[in-house]
Amino acid sequence: MEKINAVITGVGGYVPDYILNNEEISRMVDTSDEWIMTRIGVKERRILNEEGLGTSYMARKAAKQLMQRTGSSPDEIDLVIVATSTPDYPFPSVASILCDKLGLKNAFAFDMQAACCGFLYLLETAASFIRSGRYKKIIIVGADKMTAITDYTDRTTCPIFGDGAGACMVEATTEDMGILDAALRTDGKGLPFLHMKAGGSVCPPSYFTIDNRMHYIYQEGRTVFKYAVSNMSDISAEIAERNHLTKEDTDWIIPHQANMRILDAVANRMEVPIEKIMINIHRYGNTSAATLPLCLWDFEDKLKKGDNLIFTAFGAGFTWGAVYVKWGYDGKKW
Ligand code: UT7
């Protein structure tokens, strides 16, 4: 029997229209465009500010575009997996809402929680379902409405985050390409450094949790920064080495867009020029699980069949990893 690989066959994306720039942030908290640009590298971010709309709205827009670009009919889809830390509701899943909105009748669907590393875990999970031979066409979506959990009185976190969604179609192929290798890690010791204090089962919502602003992102930035740089760099080098990818063979590195200084550090460690790093942090900020597919969405026209891509990310948990993908088609699909 021929080996089945899992290949990305299309990309869709969505970012809200409203642009929150550094000038507007500087009117909310004591900061400046200069500080945000030098310490983080975000110029502006997109904000889903219409009342009553949540993560599934953006996920649906991205997935609809994906289905249209790949010419997929709803009946063909076997599985939908959404990575998010900001679901519309604690339950049911965003993925189940998507099934309804996209008119999928033959799919099962679930959400995955791996914070900013979600899209990496999605790639490996979808690839495993495809390699099993039982599933042929899978939609994966990284989507987050980070502004729903961002404290706009906290200058150490509010300039960082934005909203968005990116989606990919993953399908079976017998060609030697697609999602070829993954090195994924989780270490729960990261909990104290990056989490949301209330709203879960340990500390359900109450007047106390609201009064004490416990429903927002809590981050010890310096510690997270150090772990992010070393873990993303080490694991990217590991996956390159074990797949015999030299820096010349590596066409693109697609890193989680958390901080421009982290992207520079990963480029240095991998000894690849910055032109080979996909960067859109200045336009969208950190959209958590959406950063990696939104990079593909922005850079799709530059990609060629056979390009070697290394995705890498680091997030709450801690979660981190790297995924090696041999790209499956030329240019942009409309
Ligand atoms: O996506 C999940 C993974 N997350 C990450 O990878 C994020 C990793 N961490 C980071 O990106 C950075 O640590 C931050 C962007 C969060 C913070 O940058 P930093 O250079 O590590 O700043 P810091 O926390 O060490 O703070 C340096 C100074 C402090 O002042 P003092 O104590 O030295 O007087 C802060 O109060 O900068 C101050 N500061 C600010 N000043 C102006 C913090 N935020 C701001 C701000 N504007 N927005």
C-alpha cells in the first residue's frame, strides 16, 4: 500500500476591519508608539468590536473563504478542528458552531486548547487523522478574539494582542510532501507565568473575580520571553537537523508572532536571513492560535510547490514545538 501523507491544499483568513493603532493604545495606558515598536514590534492590531460577535464569527469567515478557494462542498468535509483559547462559550465548541454555519452534514468537530501553540498541534493532529486513512478532507482553524480577555488598563499586555482567524484544508496525498514531521512539547510548569486566573472550574466567575480583574491574560513577560526564545530556537534547530534541512534548504520559517525580538532571535539561531521569516506582527499583533495560518494567508502568493517550511510556536502551558511542511502548490488560490 502506498504511504498516505497529509498536505495543505488551501488557506483562508479573516481579520476584523477595525484597526487599533499605537496612538489609540497610548491614550488608554501610559505607553508610546516608540516603546511598543522597539520592545514588541506591533504597529497596529485588528479588533472585533461589534457587540455579540465572538471567535466563531471570524473562524466562519476564514473557513468559508477556504472552502470557496479550494472548491470544497460541505458534504466532503470529514472533520473540523478549531484551536482557540477564546471560544464563544465554555461549551459547546466553536467547531460545532462552525459545522452549523458552514452547513457540514458529514463531519465531526471539536476544539483544541493549546494556547498560542494551537495551530502546530492542529497540523500534527489533522495529519494523524489523514494518515489513518479514514479521513480525506479536514478543516483546521486557528482563531482567537484575544481582545475579549485583554485588560486595557494593563500596559504590559494590552499592546500585544489582536483578533483574527486563519484556516487550512488538509487532505490526503500519495506524493512525498505535506506535513512531514512534528516535534511537539508540553510542560505544565509554565502555569504560573501565563494564564487567566478566573472563569474556570478552580475559580468560577464571581463579583470578587470581576472586581479584581481576574478574567484577563496574566503574563510574566520576561520569563515567558526567555522560555519562548530558547524553546522555539532549540526545537526548530532539532526538526531541521533530523530532516537534514540545511539553512539553504529551508525556504521559510513561520514563527508565532509574539514579539519581533523573538523572531529576530529565532532567525539568528537558525542562521537564516530575516527575509526567510514570515512576519506580520506589525499589522496584527499576537492573535494567538491564528498567527501561523494568518502568516500563510498573507504570504501564500510567495510559496512554491516543494518549498520547505518550518513552523514554530510557544504558548501558555507551556506548549511549544516545530512542524516541518513541504508545501503542496504554487502561488495563491482564489
Ligand atoms: O504568545 C505567548 C507567548 N508570549 C510571549 O512570547 C511574550 C513574551 N514576552 C514579551 O514579549 C515581553 O516580555 C513583553 C513585551 C511582554 C514585555 O517586554 P520587556 O522588554 O520584557 O519588558 P519588561 O516586562 O521587562 O518591562 C521593562 C520596563 C518596565 O519598567 P521598569 O520596571 O523597568 O521601570 C515596565 O514597567 O518597561 C515597562 N513597560 C512599559 N513601558 C511602556 C512595560 N510595558 C510597557 C509599555 N509601555 N507598554
